[in-house]
Amino acid sequence: MLGHRLHYSYARARFAWDRFRNHAKLRRKFRAKHGYDLSLDPPITHSDKIQHRKLFDHNPIYPRLTDKIEARAVVDELLGAGSADRYMVPLLAVADRFEDLDPALMQRGVIIKASHGSGWNQIVRPGSQAD
């Protein structure tokens, strides 16, 4: 029994080492951006933990959670219909183009967010026009 555990542990460590060695480019980019070396064993900083998860944790739900609209569907699936409306920021509209949004919404003041990225926000104050 112990031999099986050691073999599994060695195989797991070998797999991790091979992946670790093959990510030299990631390590260089990480160092250039953050100013310190990437620590994967164990991950220490929040940025280390994000890189560790990207490399080693391939949970199929993660890609679904990167899209703000799809994340609402995941919350509804996991917690029941309507849960996203209770636990997440209210969703007023979904549109493919800015022109498709209801002009009455713009009069209230809203924050328009892209569902596919981070930091792509447009604040529309009450009575103003968005660019």
C-alpha cells in the first residue's frame, strides 16, 4: 500500500515538475510584470495562486465564470432559479451594441460593463450621454 502511495506521489511530482519546467516563458513574463519570481510550490501571493490555478486546476466551470452573463446562469444552476438576481449585482439589460440599449436607462445613470473583459466599464451619470 505504501509503495503505491509513493509511486503516485512520485508520478504527481514528476508531472508537476515537467509542467513547471515547460513554463519558463510564463515565469519570465511574470517576473517582468510583477518584479519578483513566480512561486508555484507553494503559491504565496494572490498572483502566484492565480497562475497555479491556471496551470494545474482545470475545473470546467472556470471558463463559464469568466463571462459575466454566463456566471449568472451558473449561479442560477447551482443555487436555484432567481439566485443570481438575489446575490449578484442587478442586471438591467443585455445588449450586443450600445445603440441597442434603452435610452430611458441612460437617464437613470448606469454603469455599462462588457461581459467578456475586466475594466471595460462606461459610467453614464443621470442626464448625461455615454461616449
